[in-house]
Amino acid sequence: MLQPRDDRPSPYLDFLKSGREGVQHVAFWTEHFDADLARAMEAGFEPVLTGYTIEPAGRIVYFSDRRDPHPGVMVELSSLSPGKKKAFDAVAAASVGWEGSDPIRRRG
């Protein structure tokens, strides 16, 4: 879950201020960021936010939701950096055999 922590403009804050709730974006992770970004641009997607995640290799871009048939749901293209892959591989491993108890866990 994403939660704005200040009043700086962002797609997340815009989404909430418009009265919407629920799914704000859908992310596609890629190991071929530049090629996939070029394909999205050629298809007419419009970037509205670009940046980096925690590590510089973690590039992201959010595209305008104007093409989406469900207003408010943005598309994110996110590079699958080594750090992100390691973190989410750990999440996947922790989910194996999980029966629904202890839903909040701290990473060590």
C-alpha cells in the first residue's frame, strides 16, 4: 500500500484527493526497461512521473491513465533491479506455506 506522507503533488495524492480509493496503479516489472519504455512511448503512452526507487538502478515511470478504460488506474513500468528482485524473492519465499496467520512481518 502506498500512502502520501506530505502534501507535495503526486499521482498518489491526486488519486486520493479525487475521492477515489482502491487500485491506483498496476506495475509491470522489466529487466529491459529502455526497450519497454520505448515500446510504450511508441504505443502512445504519456509519462506523467519518472524517477528512481531506493537504488539508482530502480527506474520507474508512471503513464497517464487517459488510455485506461478504468479511470484512475495508472500503469507503472518499473525496472527489476537486483535489489528489488532480491527483496521480492524474499517475500515470495516467506509466502510459501503461509496459512493466513501473522499477516504483518518485519524484515530482518
